Amino acid sequence: MVQAYILIQADLGKATAVAAAVRDVSGVISSDDVTGPYDVIAQAEAPTLDELGTLVIAKIQDVPGIMRTLTCTVVHP
């Protein structure tokens, strides 16, 4: 399994709703709203790197209220 942390910038005032919606996406292990330069940090996993990319692009980035994402792939789980 390939794991990654997805750093998410959300629309103003939408971090809690975005974190909850991302948490419900299949393949997402956890999702929390945080303080700092990003509003939400999610942890996700998929069988392959290609499937992880599809998860981020087709499912996570489709969540309403997300402005931008940055995916950080785990090197050694």
C-alpha cells in the first residue's frame, strides 16, 4: 500500500466541513482541521501510486470548499 499526507487549503470558514467530507472519502485514513498554512491534513492510502493519484484528483479535490492540495507521499511506512 502507498500512503500519503494530503495538505489542503480550504475556502474561508470551510475547514471543518472540508475535513468531515474528506474523512468520508474511501481510501482516506484520517482527516483533521488544523492551524497553520494549511487548513486540513488528511492521510490516505491506495494499492499503487497511480491509484493514490486518482484518489486525490478524482475524489479528494472534488470535495466542495477545497482550493488547493499538496500531496506528500510516505517514503518508508
